[in-house]
Amino acid sequence: MYIRNIYILIVIFIELCLPYGFLASTVNSDNILNRFNGLMDKIEYNLNNNNLDEACKNSNFALHLIEINLEELNKAQPNYSWSEISKLLKILPIQICSK
């Protein structure tokens, strides 16, 4: 179980922290928005196919993406209510994720 948790942390680090955290200033707004939209598509697919664990994982990824790239996302899509989207992404795992 411990190794699985470390593996998950490494995957999260590689998937999100490197491309969008440390290098956020070099990634343009549209790429970040595209990544976010892709995660939302995955969440929808996961929910439609009753794959709740994957929906939770992608929800957490999307939330993290917003948190570390809020300024860029506001530039790319100023009409989105990023605070409301973040609230929803925080609620989703609480309601459906296995504990």
C-alpha cells in the first residue's frame, strides 16, 4: 500500500507539477485551458461509465491545474467562474470517492 501511494504521488508530480507548476510561465494559456478541458471530458466519461475512482483522480488533477494556473486560465477564458468550478471539483471527490 505504501509503494502504491508513493507511485501515485510520483505520477501526480510528473503529470501536473512539472508541466504546469514549475514551467507555468512558459506554457501558454490556451494549452492550459486545453488540458483543463481534456480533464473535464475525462471526468464526464468516467462518470458516464461509473468509473468513480478515475473521476475522482481527474477531478483532483483539474482542481490542482486551476489552483496553480489560475491567472493563465483567467486570461484564456475570463468568462468562466473559476472559483465556482473549483468548488464543484472539491465537492465531487467528497461525494463519490471511495475512502
